[in-house]
Amino acid sequence: MRPELLIGMVAAAALAMVPVLAPWTAVMLTIALAVGLTVLGIVVLLRAGQISFGHGLYYAAGAYTVAFLVNARLSLDALILIPVGGLVATLIAVACGFFVVRYRDIFFAMINLSMSMVAFSLLEKLYHITGGGDGMNVARPTLAGVRFGRIAFEAWMFHLTLATTALAAFLVSRYLASPLGKALEAVKNNETRLEYLGVSSNRVLHIAYAISAALAGVSGAIIAIVNGHVSPEFAYWVRSGEFVFISILGGAGNVLGAFAGSVVFEVIRNYAAAFAADYWQTILGLSLIAIILFAPDGLSQLRFRRKKRAPP
Amino acid sequence: MFIQTVLLAALDGLSYGAQVFLVAVGLSLIFGVLRIVNVAHGSLYAIGAYVTATFGLFIAAAGWSPWLTFPAMALSACLVGIIVGGALEVSLLRRIYGQEQVLQLLLTFAVFMILEDLQKAVWGVTPFFVNTPLSLLGTANILGINYSIYQLVVVPLVAVIVLVSLRYILRHTRIGRIVTAVADDRETSAAMGVDATRVYLLTFMTGASLAAFGGALASGATSLVPGMGAGMIILSFAVAATAGLGRIEGAAVAALMIGLGRSIAVYIAPEFDAVVPYLIMFVVLLFKPKGLFSVPQTRKV
């Protein structure tokens, strides 16, 4: 834990300087860090050996909560909007969780996927409420009571996001090191044994699910504010797939990897889009295949059931 | 008027369900034997549709008999299944059998992303529509409704033929027993002299061809747009999960349920048509967590 903490602090300090040195990267980095929060949520679930192909649901929940609140003209501050976005996502996850945590593996992935697709369809179809496929604009809110100009707002949102991700990374690594977090690995490795110890594996998973949704909700809320726009695409399954992809890219199962992965992803996406506008998905796909096939060491954190152990 | 609406919804549902069935049964077959949920399955469906449409345009341009469109459908489905499916299995899937499901899902997801771009590169982003099959067969009048014979007869008939022949092949032929044995226990079958590698390859090609065939049939009735594969993969997932993964007859029932549910929603509450399949899946899984036709502890194809 110590070296990770050190690397994390160095990385955060280095990142904090970036907008000063290269202001044009501020928005891109803010988005990358915010997406990293959702990926962190995926990483939490990966500890239990489960993947969600539907975390776009919670991401969209956070984003649309912010959009609705801003459009309701309540003049709420960004410092209030972001936690509320996370809270709404958490509440949805707690409710859905009662159902979802009964499933494992493919079914877990697909139940999540289908729920996010329901959300996607509703967001798209109920256009008189959600703005339909065009989505909704999100006017720039105040930040800590101050109404900033665009450049200053972007810089401050970056620092706010950096602080949020640093806090989240710290809390999640504490959580994963706690008995409750360790129990997640037991869900992956031997659920029966966990149950024999008197621990409900469904409950362990339920808590992890709520935490991962909270992270996704905060992430969506930040993106809504930074982008100034939300759309149903946020809940689309391909978006959810990207989150899983990033978690693998960053060396899955690792707290810092989540952010490293999402920065790399955002950079690839931006530059691949600039060089080969129509083929950036291909570039991502090829890099994903390369990682899976040729860099299994990069995936060393993924220790699932199927892994064969050498006989003692 | 009410009866006609219900009838129209039922016919739409039947035709749509039949298309979804073809894709979902391919997915189920591949999962049943290879234990892989193939996310790229939807792309195979879309490519099948595009290849068929291209053949259709070619036939029209060459001035051949438009009836050739029908064999062209089967031909393109097989070509896509064998060439694209075969290439996929040999180059990629073969390397990840038995590995973590996350990696398998992600690998096929990566393939999906690449195929999606490839599709746009080859066929562009403008919608494609080749309605030769629809116009050739004309319409039939049922209780005062004009309905295209293509959608009324051809599409469901193909689905039934596929269902019956798959059932027959798997249950009553030597090939079927070999496939079932490999699905059950690859290592033991291999030890008994079965070429499991080939069985996997052939199964994947067959499953891929079925997806492409679903697309080929769709190309005769709807316009082809980018993104159609993404929508279909999710829907066939929903069907396969509702049925119980790997269950072939189940896929037929679930596809019909979901097809009917969706088309009824189209007429009653059009805003929710896209939600209905997932609601059906949700409700089914609520009561039967492994799907409608799941059998505890056994693996069946």
C-alpha cells in the first residue's frame, strides 16, 4: 500500500501542475480523471470477479441528475450537484442491487447491461422530459459560490476533479484493504467458504455494487458539468464496455491503474480521432486485443477462478 | 379495428421474433459449445445483411433474375459465417478458450469495435435498402390487412427449418453427438479421438452463419444502417438469457415472447418498444435466475 500511496501522491502533484504548464489539456484531463472514477468502480467489482457491462446506467444517473437540477433553475453549486449526482446513482444501485447481486459472471454482466439499456431507451424516448436523443444542455453552475469565466472554471473544475479522484482513490484502496474489501476476493475465489464463515457473499457484493455506482454517479455528474451537455449515449452499452476496457488497459484490479488507463484511453481517443477520424475504434480494438493476447502480465491483477495453480 | 391491431402486432412479432431467433440461436449454440459469449455476433448479423444487400444490387445491375436474391441470402450467410467467423475463431478465439470470462467478453468486444468500423468503411453510413424480396412475393390479405408474404411466410419458415434441423442434427446424428460430447467435456472427447479443435471451429462457423442469415433475412425487409449490429447483439443476448444460455428450443420461445412483446408495445405504447424485451428478460430472470429452460447442473446444447 505504501509505494502505491507514494506513486499516487507524486502523480497527483504532477497532474496538478499540468493545467498551469499546458492549459489546453485541462478539459481532456478532467474528463479522463472523471471517467477514471467510473473505472475505479469497475475495478471494485472486478475484485469480486464480476464485470458490469452496464455501469453506464449509474454514470448516466449522475449526469442526468445534474442536468435536471441545473435546468430546474435551483441555482445549486457544483459542490452540491456532484455529491447529489453520486447519491442518486447510489440509491438506484442499492435498490437494483437486491436483484443484481443474486447473479454471477455472464448473468451479472448481462443483467447490468439490460438495466442500462432500459435506461438508455427511456432517456431517448421520453424526449419531453429528457430531451430525447439530443440530450440536454447543462448551464455552467457556480463553483464554491463563485461564477467563473470559461477558462477559470475549467481550471478549477480540473483541480476539483483531481482532489475528488485522489480522495476516492484513497478511500477505495482503504476499503479494498479492509475486511469487507478482502471478502470481495473471497466472493471471487470461494464463495462457499465465505458463507461458511458466516458472511453473506450477496451482502458483500451489494455493498461493493453501491460503492461502484456511487463512483460512477460522481463521475457522470462531473462530466455533465464539464461537458455542459448530457445525452442518452451515457447509458449505452458500448460506453459501459469502454469502462471495462479501460480497467483492463490500466492493469485491472489496481486503483491507480484505473486513472492511468483512463488518461491513456482519453489521449488515444483524442489523437486517434485526429489522425484517423473514422478508425479510432479500430485502433482501440486492436490495442485491446494486443493487451489480452500478448501482455498477460499486464493483467496479473486479474486472478479469477479459472486460473490453474501449480500443484504444491 | 382492435382485432386488426392485435393481428398486425402478432404478425410483426412473429416475423421479428423469427429474425431475432436466428441470431440468438447462433449465440446460444456458440455459448453452449465454446462457452464464449460472442459480443461480435451482432456485427456478423450486420455484415450478413450488408453482403446480402450488395449481392442483391449486383444481381439487379447484372440484369439476372431477381429470384436469385433468395439463394444469394443463404450464400452470403454461409460466406460471412465461414470467412469472417472462421478467421475470428482461428486467429483470436482459439487463444482464449478456458480463460477468464472477462477477457473473452472483452476480446469479442474489441472485435465488435473493429468490425463496426470496417462495416462503415466498406458500406458507408447512408442507409441501404434492397426491397427485391418484399416486392417479388407481394402481399397477402388476412382479415382485411395487407401483409407482405416475405415477412409472413419466408422469414418464420426459415426460422422453423433452422430450429427443426438444429434439433435433429444435435439429437439424432453422429455429428450432433460429437458436438454434444465436446460441449460436455472437451478433454475427454479429445482423448477418445474426437478432433475437438475442428468441432469448435465448425460450431463457431455455424453460429456465425446463423447470425449472418438473420441479417440476410432482415436485409429484405428493413433498411440497413450503421449500428444495427449493436442493437441486435443486445436483443439476442436478452433472448439467450431469457431462454437460459445455450438452450436452443428455449431461444425460439424466448425470441417469440420478446418479438411479440415488442411489437405489441409498438402499437400500444410506442415510446416503450425498446424497453419491453429487457423487461421480459428481467421478469423471467427474477423468477428463474438461469433462464426459462435452464436445467440445473447439466450442460446441454
